Amino acid sequence: PTTLVNNVLAGDGVLLSNAKFNNNAGNISSPQIGTFNYTGNAFPFHSGLVLTTGNVSVAAGPNNTGSQSAAVSPVYVDNSLNALASSTLNGCAALEFDFVAYSDTFAFNYIFGSEEYPEYVGSSYNDVFAFFLTGLDPVTGVTTTKNVALIPGTVTPVMINNVNQNQNTQYYITNNSNVVQYDGYTTRLTASSLVLSCYTYTMHLAVGNVGDNAYDSGVFLEAGSFYSP
């Protein structure tokens, strides 16, 4: 995991270390994380990492079904997502690492997509994801954990039930391309936060199935975009 985040995700002004995937620092054997490359213009990212609730093979297009799934075994459950889930968590994928930023800000770019768009908007089956930042708050000096995957200009987490064809539509794309399988996905969004430069923080990126272990979802992380300007 440490090799993966440094070779793909890391950009300028940051030092990444101590990575784990599904709470394991060893060689990755789960098919829930992978790299992607794309040379066209129908999807905002050309390369990066993807984390999925099922097998990453589902993420690749074309979008030829509304219910694609590929559950993996054993099932990993990431309890950090419990507060966001409206029902029982099932298949989860979690990438965690420490980082040091060389300035007082860090940021990275992401896209969330799901097979649960659009028919399960408003239901209790909505898959969830979050990017949890843990470390010293630069204002209070107290160690805190907060989700930085937020609707721009708000403190509201990005979720299927609040970014979709009916709500915050400027951040939602109905998938009419053949690039990815997911029926809908967000626009290119940026997660960011103020930090204390040269202090160690922990980033915990997680996505999980809720209420069932079907209708896969995934998070795309843009290559080289995790940086401190």
C-alpha cells in the first residue's frame, strides 16, 4: 500500500508513509483497489487509483447494465463508516496512510460513482464513502477526526442522497459514456483542509456497501493530486 500511494497518488509538497489497505500493511491481495489509465476526454481523470465495494473490474465501462456487482470474499467491514450508513455495512474498502504536508494546506481530487444511481436515491440502501482526516486542528490545537469529502462550500458530506439528479445537480453526471460502468458519478471534486505544516496526519479513505452487498460503488482518486501547494 505504501508503494502504491507514493507511486500513484502522491504529488508535490507531501510525504506519504505507513499505508494500509483494509487494515493490512502487507502486499495487497484484495481486488477492491487498483490503478486506472484512460486517454480520452469523456471522463475527468486520465489516471489514478480506484477503491470499490466489490471487484475493481466492475468500474470499467461500458455502462451496459444498471445493477452490476462483483462481491468479494472475505468481506471487510470498515466501522469508521457506521455514522454515515443508514443500515448495516457490508463490503468495504479502506485505504489509510500517514502524511506530512510542507505547507498549511493539503488537497486531492476525487470522483464517486455508483450503480445505485439513479433508482436508489432516497432509499436506505445508499452506499457511503468518506475521507477521514485525523490530526491536530490548526486552530484549536486539539487532535480531531473529520470527513473532508464535502459538498463544496458546505459541511455536508457527499452522498448518493444529496448529490444526484435532483439535488446539487451541478455536481452530478448521468453516465452516458462507455468509460465507466457506474450509472452515475460526481463531477471532479476536491477534498482539502488546513493543517499544521510538518506535522503528521492520518488520512483514511473508505467506501462501503450499505444494506446489501450488491450494486457496486467506487471512488476514483486522481493521480498525483494529493499535494500541499
